[in-house]
Amino acid sequence: MTPTRRYTDPDDWDGIFQRNQAMGAAANRLGRELLEKTLAEWATRIKAGEVPPAPSASNRYGTQLRCAQWDWGAPNPLFTM
């Protein structure tokens, strides 16, 4: 099971933020309590099988969008959709 489905309690996210100082600092800047609650709710919805609605065929921008993510220092994208 992936972490996005496993951590369905705000205390789970608090533990993650405590183990990683950079994530904890970012969570504090964003509002840690609300962030933990939001991530837990999001994980619960994903675990229950919720997916975002498919874009309509008439949405010409949504069908032409291309995203890529690079690992720091890597010459090529790790993931492209």
C-alpha cells in the first residue's frame, strides 16, 4: 500500500513531519494542524477509491497539457504524462 493510502490519521502525518525536519518546517509555515488534517482526509478519500472526475472532451487545454518531473541533478524526466 502506498503512503498516500496508509496515513489516514493526522497523527500519522505529525510523525512524518517530526522525522523529517525540512518537511516539519514547511508544515509549520503552512499551518501544521490544518495541513495534517487535510492530508489525512485526502488519504482517506484515496483509500476509499475516490478519483478526480475525468476532463470533458471539449476541454481542449486539459487534453493538451503535458507535465514532467525531474529528480534533482538527473538529466532526464522520471515521469511524464
